Amino acid sequence: MFKRLNIAFVILSALISGPAHAGAPGDRPLDSPLPHYGLADLYQIALEYAEKIKISQEDLYIAAQNRAKAFAELIPQLATFGTYTQFSEKKETIGGAVVQPNNAATWGVRLGQAYNLRGREFIALRAAEDTITKSKYDLNAVKEGYLFLVTAAFYDVLRTQKALEIARANVTRLEKHKAAVDTRLQLEEVTKTALFRVEAELSGARTEMITATNRLKLQQAVLKRLVGVTHDFDIEAPPHQPAGSLDLDLQSLKKEALDARAEIRALNIQDQIAADQVKISRSFYWPSIRVEGLYVDQHEDPEVALVSNDSLSVELSVEYPIFDAGRRKAQVREALAAKRQAALALADLSKDIAVEVEQAYLVVINQQSILASLDDQLTFARENYEAVSKQFKFGLSDSVDVMDANTLLVTAEIDLTDARLSLQLARIQLKRAQGTFLNQVMTMIQPQ
């Protein structure tokens, strides 16, 4: 009886809760295999769930609302009002006419708008629209910078995975060599110091494997935090790319970066906004004109003589502040200082971007230059280890030679792996410095 009730309760709960949200990261059955994510998958997840990107998106939303407020300043404001007054019971009359009613009620509608003769409201609207454009560039800059952090973390995981694979292969080779040393020691063909040496090397290799395992867990945690997921996943390494060569020279890359970088475009817009703020500050030296239409309907009990029940009026007024204790002058000076700051920030960022492009360019050139040498070094180190191992098997070399050859092989493997991944990351870094990285990412994640 209770068993059937439990089964029914489980079925009812499943029907009420509905299907799991397939799009939310982390909704994965415990017994299912780990999902595999490539860079494009991680980019898409980060764009959807990363908090820093969402914060920048809210900045864009706030800019849009500020534009709506600036536009509202151009539209006449319509307001209604009403009052009710209850007077004392005592009535006073003069010559039979009522001078004070028992109560009075008034309501009306007011339609009015004020404009600055310098066009301050229109300048503010234009500045608000420019702020939206600037916020879009700021959002792109945040996306680009954040996605590059995801890229760097992705390659850190790849580099650590390769280091772990090399460490495991190193342990396997040393275990085989230790078995060979044990065999030759029993035959008294080597001394016991050879066994001590290989055991020490094997212990160090196992330590390195444990360290690489823990380092991999840390790098995976960093990557998970950046993309905004909580479940475990495996990554798919990007296809190997040949070294190749850069199509553009350094000066062309710098010019492209100064034209394409979102940060540069945002600061250009900021410079325009600062110029508009100077105009807005100077507009306070100009008079403001206000036009207002007013309809009033009034009712009294009893009615007071010579009082109209309703009225319609139009009012035109001009206001010009004569003395403000230097407030307008301070506003203009402040706006001019902000304008100078925007120009200085633009010049400073341009220099930083030029250096960033040159640094990324030189890293790519350097990695391309050394990659071929490291590839040859690994080939020679592998062949050397195979030859020395065979010589040791036939007694033509000692254990120290094998250890040296193994160390050379491990070093060559690590150096080549690091150079290959560093070259791939450096190419992406160069795209990031050029300002074309985000466009490349959006092309990657778009459905084919």
C-alpha cells in the first residue's frame, strides 16, 4: 500500500515540476557522461551567463532610459489639478451679495513646455543618443575582454592537460626502465645506485603527475567560473594550425586597431558627448521661454457674485538668470575640463593599443620562429631516447644515460606543447589587439 503511494507521489511530482530546462548549464543527470565543449560553446555560454557582461548590458539599458528622459523634455507636459475648500458656516454679505461661500471646488488642466533659446534640450537629446552608442561600444569592449579571459583560461586547461599527459607518459617510461634496471640488477650487470637513481626519478615523476592533476582541477575551476557554469565538462581542443605567416605588417595592424577597437570608438563618442556638455553648460547663459495653456473650472456653493465658473488662458514667459554667484561659469569650466580629459584619455589609449598590438605581433613572430626548432628538437629527443634505451637493454649504455635522455625528451615535449598553444593564444591575442576578435567570435557561435 505505502509502496504504491510512494510511486504515485513520485509520478505526480514529476508531472508538476515539468521537464528540466535544457538550456541551463548544470541541469545534467548524474549518471550521464560529461559534456564536451569547444571554444565556440564556451563563448556562447559566457555571453549568456557571465555576470560582468550582464552588468554592461544593464549600462546599455540605463543609457536607453536616459535617452527616453531626454526626449520627454521636448514634449509638452500635461497635468491636471483639483482643490476642494470647506469654509465656516458663517456667511457674510455686503448689500445682499455673498462674499464667502460655504464650499468651493476647483479643477483644471495645465499644458506647458519650456525651451532654452540655445537649444539645450535638443543638445541633451543628442548627447543621450551618443551615450547609447558609447554604451554599445563599451559592451563590445567588455565582451571582447571577457571572452579573451575565457580563451586564456581555456588554453591554460589545455596546457595543463598536455602537461598531465606528458607526466603520465614519463611515469610509464620510468616504470618500464625501473623494471629493466631490476632485471639487470638481479643479473648483477648494474650497481644498486642505478636502481636508486631511477627510483628517485620515478618518485619525482609521480610527484609531477600529482601536481599536474591538481593544477588541472584548479584551471578547470577557473574556466567554469568564467563561463558561469557549475557542472563538470570536458573541453575539445581546437584543430592544429600550421605556423604560417602574418599577411600584414606591423604598421597596418596598428592602423587597423586604432580604427576597429571598441574602446577607441567609445572614447571618440565620449569626446563628442563632452563637447555637447560644454554647449549645455554655456546654454545657461541664454534665456528660457515657457508657453503654458491653462483651463480652470470652479464651482461654489452658494455662488459668489462676479466670479466666472470656468476660464481658459495662455501664458508666455521668459526667464533669464542675472546673478548666480558664479555657478554657470564653474559649470562651463568643469565641462571644458571633462572635454580635455576625454581628449587626453583618447591619446593615452591610442598609445597603449599601439604597444599592445606590437607586443602581440612580436609574440606571434617569436613563437612562429621557434616552433620549427622545437619540433625538430622533440623528434631528435625521441629518437635519442629510443636509441639509448636499446643500448641500455644490450648493455651499451648505463642508467644515467637513459635518465638524461628521458629528461631531454620530457623537456622537449613540454617546450613544444607550450610553444604550440602559446602560438594559438598569441594569434587570438593579436586579433584581440586589432579589435577583430569579437566579430570572429560572433561568427563562430552563429548557427550555420
